[in-house]
Amino acid sequence: MVKESQRLLAADQNIPVIDMSLERSHVSMQIVKACETLGFFKVVNHGVDPDIISRMEQESIHFFAKPVLEKKLAEPVVNGPFGYGLKNIGLMGDIGEFEYLLLPTNLRFPSQLSFGGDSTKLGSAVTCYVEAVKQLACEILDLMAEGLSVPPHTFSKLIRAVDSDSVLRLNHYPSSDKIRSSTGAKHSDVSLSLPRVGFGEHTDPQILTVLRSNGVGGLQVAFPDGWWVPVSPDPSAFCLNVGDLLQVMTNGRFISVRHRAVTTGHANRLSTVYFAGPSVHTKISPLSAIIAAGDQPPLYRTFTWADYKKFVYSLRLGDNRLDIFRSC
Ligand code: GA4
């Protein structure tokens, strides 16, 4: 259950909402500001085809409605933490009140995803969705580069690499009501209708995260002053957050924001999350253009994404991982 001592703000009017149809230099300035102050923002008028989005949502609903034994057959034929999971997160014993499907984005469907059944429709929905959100992520990364005055495709070229190590995650958080009925608890047991941790607090290790949810809330973002702020759901928007690697590349100018998902209310929450990462052998370090323009020495030493990922998977979800890579 979410601890009462954790301070929660009621509204999310402090979350930046950026209209991507506005003038480019204005949008780029707003994005940089949001990444420097919070590391999180929403975009509207983003240009992603609504049919691609709704097909992805329909296929997720269809997938999660299957019996658990059938969902467990979703095993990509690749190494890594991929496939269907129920409550377990990572390798170190973290758990949450949700189920998910974690997929590498360079899968060829259906040959590399065996379902023991029909995965063609889900596969084609995922392929189209990944292509669309990757395009959006690259557009936003180019706007960041522009706003930071670093060479134009500094960030997006890492995501566009053919062997980019990006991941798609489909999450299904049952409502508190459903959790209550599945535990056989009485309707009067109020503790079971309190928010419960779906996906515990953490930062995302990659470069940039692109999240979309159905119309059910649950995502919360940690503000620098220590407040947790619920993000109001908007199925027509995308939520973007800075990941650890982008914090390093910007030498700490951008914040890799802590966030979490809680279960609430009467409806199930579905989220689709694209984690844009570089290829595993990419060397990550603070950008020289940022160092030259700022007054800080490089705050992090150079490491590869493979090194960092190995370290990430050896820790618990909520652990701070960047400190050990600091150079001073
Ligand atoms: C958080 C962001 C992505 O969901 C993810 C997660 C990964 C996993 O579920 O396998 C991790 C988590 C995430 C960070 C710490 C480690 C690894 C679970 C965990 C305990 C897919 C990712 O890349 O890092």
C-alpha cells in the first residue's frame, strides 16, 4: 500500500503540457525548460495517427483478457528479461500489483514471438506503434538538441541506430476493486480500496521514455520539493520523461525523474511505454558541447549502455544507480 507519510499533491496543473503544433523554437525552449525543472512533460498535437494508437490499445485489451497460462506462452526468442510477467519486476525480487508484456522493439513478428497461438494482430499493432513513437521520440530529441545548442541529431541518432536497444512495455493495472474481489475481501474492508503500488518508484535507465495510457489515472511524478504529483490521464496525449542516460549526456542539466504507478478506483489502467535506448556498445558521457557551454566539470565518467544495464539489473527498482558513475 502507498504509505500515508508520502506527501501527495491533489492536482497536476504544475505538469508542463507542450503543444507540438506551435512554433518550433518555442516548443524546443519549452521542452528544455521542462526537462531542466522536472524531467517530465506531456505533449499534445503530436501528430501520431490515432488509428495506430487505438489498434495498440485494442490489442493490449485482447492480450490481457487471455487466461494467464496462455499469456505466459508469450516468450520472445531472444535473451533478456522479456515476455509476460505477473507482479514480478526485474531480477531482484521487486513486485507490484500489475501484469505486463515486455518486448524488445527489433522483434520480427510472429517468428520471434511464440504465443502458442495467434500473435499476428498484436505483432502488427506493436510494429506500427513502435515505428510511430520512435519517430515522435526522435522529433522530441531533435528539439532538445536544438534547445541545448548541441549538434542536430546528437540524441536521435542513437535511437535510430539499427541495433538500438529500445523496449516496449504493455502494462495492465487492475483496479483496486478487482484486487479486493480477487482476494475475497469484504466490501467493507476499506484498506483494500486504498491506492496500492502498481509499479514502485524508480527512474528509467534509458535516454527517453514515451508513455501513453487509457483514460485511467495512476501515474505519479516526484517533484524536486519532494511532493508526489498525480498525472491526470489524457489518452490523446503522450507523457515524456528523461531517462538516466540523458541526465548523464546533459551533465545533469536534465533530470531523470522518479515516478511510480499506483492502482486506484474502479477501472483497469492500461499503459504502453516505449523506452528509447542506444545500442548496447554505445559509450555514454557528458557531451563536450554542454561542458564547454556550462560552468561545471563533467559530473559523470564514461560507460557503455551494456555496463550500465548490467548494473541496473543487479539493483532493486528504487535504488539510486547514477551515483556510482559520478566522477566527482
Ligand atoms: C524500469 C524501466 C523499464 O520498465 C525497464 C524496467 C526493468 C524491468 O522491468 O526489467 C527494471 C527497471 C526498468 C529498472 C531497474 C531494474 C530493471 C526492473 C528492475 C528492477 C524495462 C527498464 O529498462 O528498467
